[in-house]
Amino acid sequence: MSEPIADQDDYIPDPVKEQQAKAVHFAVSIVRLLGVALVMLGLAIALDRLSPVPSPVGYVLIALGLVQMWAVPVWIIRKYIQARVAEEAIARAAGEKDAA
């Protein structure tokens, strides 16, 4: 492996893109933490720790929490990457159009 990206001559950091990446990372972290909270609440309900709520509600919350921890972050990251690829393709097409 060669030198780190930051040390390469052709790497130019873009503060806007870095800020977007930080926002996506923060959103994914919050979504995962809320998923953990849903699973914990669902477990408490399923184990009859919160007696007025029926157990099937707990199982539903556990399932939703697991989906929120595993599937939703992947979806968010894929949408972010698709947007970045589309932005780069548009910029490349505009650069080729200007050069022609």
C-alpha cells in the first residue's frame, strides 16, 4: 500500500463533502442507537417488565429495532454513495462539455 490519501499530490480535501460525510455518519450513529433503544424496550415489554403492554407489541418492537440497527444504516449509506456518484458524473459531464 502506498502513502495515505492526505499525503498524495492529487488529493484536494473538499470541506463541503467532508461535512456531508460527517452528517451521514452522525445520522447513521443516531439511527443505530435508537434501534438499540427499541430492542431494549421491546425486550422489557416481551419479558412482562412493563405489564400493561401486551407481549406481542414487544416482539414487534424487537423486530423493528433490529431492522433499524442493521438495514436502515445500510440504506442511508447507499443513498449517500449514489448521490455522490451522481454528483461526480454530472461534474465530469459538465467538464467534458466545457472542454469540447
